[in-house]
Amino acid sequence: MPGPDGWDDDADVDAQGVPFRPMSISEMLDGAIAGIRRRPRTSLGLSVGFSTVIQVASSVAAYFFIGDEARGEVTPDVLMESLGAQLTLSVMGLVLSAYGILLLSGLLAPILGRELVGMPIAPRQAWRDARPRLGRLAATAAAVMGISLIALVVPILPFALLVAAEAHPGLIVLAGILGFPIGIGLMVWLYLLFVLGVPAVVLERQTVVGALRRAVTLSKGRWFRTFGTLLLALLVTVFMGFFALRIPFLFVQLIFFGDSSGSDSTMAALAVDTLGRIVSWSVVLPFDAGVIALLYMDRRMRREGFDLDLRMRGRSATAISATADPVPATPDNGVGNGPETDQGDQEEGFIDLWRTVPSSGARPGTGANP
């Protein structure tokens, strides 16, 4: 039913792209795609910047660190060295991509949040909303990645030490059988436990530690739902990022550079491959980031009754706009609030919606959706 400000759960889904109620997994995936489609300059512009930095750095590292010696050699030492370098660079690229997704989720969270409550979205709105917490956003994303990677490395460390010490093969195999599953399981569990802290640090103006605590609170009892949602998003990412969007660039590589050799051909093939990765990841990064942001909003509505709270408080786009002083500034007296002050009041009003303890003193509702 419509709320006190005329909100309608179902009638505005097509207009907003994101329903203002607890969402199903398919609605979150669709909402992330709708966010890219409705705000292509914001979402794709940010992701192109992140993807370009990550993929160009990966390509430069691959060219200089893998080297040319493995191209015509088949000796085991050279092949193992080349495979080790490629594996290291691939892991580094995935880590950087995951970090970029977390940063994007924090930057896109205000955009999707404004669309959720039906507020207008001005140009560069993502930057204006996230700028006061940009440092904490980067630190929170780094903390989520760092905690997850440490959880992966610690159980695998005995295996690496035994391999370095050339211990008995049985001990090495046993350490690997135990260490790798435990490490991967801990990494996934902790990542999903803390990932919702990234949107929280921007929308709720939390500290880094406070955002991680909020993530634990919001994730409590819903870990498997978060896991299923992000797993489906990962499958879409893998299909689109590694296959569908890169196929045209792979054909160009095979047709023009498949049988050629030499440094010039290598550089050209690497440039085409880098361009393909930039294009593919520029599309899939904001999709993953949008899913994370919508997961945070869904958990706020399910666990804390965020949608019911706003309806009871009567806080909609109309109510937020009304908080701005309508008296314009004039060149004669120089008093009153001009458009910039009105915009700042509306931005603060939007952020105030998401705070667990609003600055206006209003207490959030305690109801929750099932």
C-alpha cells in the first residue's frame, strides 16, 4: 500500500528501477543492471577509470615480468618460472579487481540509495555524497580485502613452509589437503561477513571499525543469502567478463597476431588483449558493486525495517526537499540560502535517512520485515 508520502511498493518499480521494500535475489540482480542502464555516465565512467588502471598495470607487469624466454623454450625450469609469474600476476589482478568492486560499491551506494527513495540524482552526485568519506571508504575496502586474504594465507602457510624446507612429501600433501580448503573457506566467510561495511561507511558516515561492526550486525543470520546472491553475481561476471564481452577481441588477436612473432606483434597483441579486458571489466565491475550496495539496502529493510521506518517518519524525496530554505540569495542583501546551500541541505537530509541514529534526534523504527 502507498505510504504517507505516496510511495507505492509495486507501482514505482519500473519508474525507480529498485523497489522500496525487501528485495528478492533476482530483483537485486535486476536492480544492479537497471542502475547501470539509468546512470551510464556515472557507473560506467567510474568503472572505466578503475578498469583502465588495473588492466594497464597488469599488462605492463605481465610484459616485463613474464618475459620472452618462455615463448620458444620447453624446458621445465623456464615453463615453471613462467607459470608461477603468470599465476602471481593473475592473483594480483583479481585482488585489484575485487578492491575496485568494493570501492565502486561505496561510490554507487548513494546513487542507488537516492533512486530507492525516489530522490533526484544530479550530475556528479556519487562524488559529492562519497567525498566526505573517501579516505574511510578506501580504508574499509582495504580492511575487508586484507582480512580475507590473511584468512586465506594463514592456513596455507604451513604448506608453503614445508615445500620450502623440502619436507617429506606426505607431510606436504597433508598440509595442502587441510590448508587450502580451510583457507578458502575462511576467506569466503570473512569476506561475506564484512562486505556490507563498504556501503555503510558512506551512507551511514561510519568509521572503519564502526562500518565493519555494522556489517557483522547486518549479516547476522543471513550469511547464506548473501553467499547465494554474490555467487550468482560472480557467475554472471565470469561469463560476461571472461567470455562474452572478450570474444571479439580474442578473434582480432587470433586473426591478426596469431602466427606472427616479434616484439612489435607482441605489443600489439597485448594492447588488444588489454583493451578487451578494460571493456569487459568496465561493464561487470559496476554490476558487482551494485549488487553489494543493494544487498546492504535489503539487509537494512529486512533486519531493521528501514522502509517501514521511513514511511512512519514521512521521509521521502518531497520531505527532504522541504528541509531546504526556499529563500534564495540575492545580490542586494547577500542573505538567505542559495541553490548551493539548498543542495547541501538536501544531501545532508539524504544521508540522515541512513544513519542508525539520525541527527534530527528521531529514533529509527524497530520493526523488521520477514
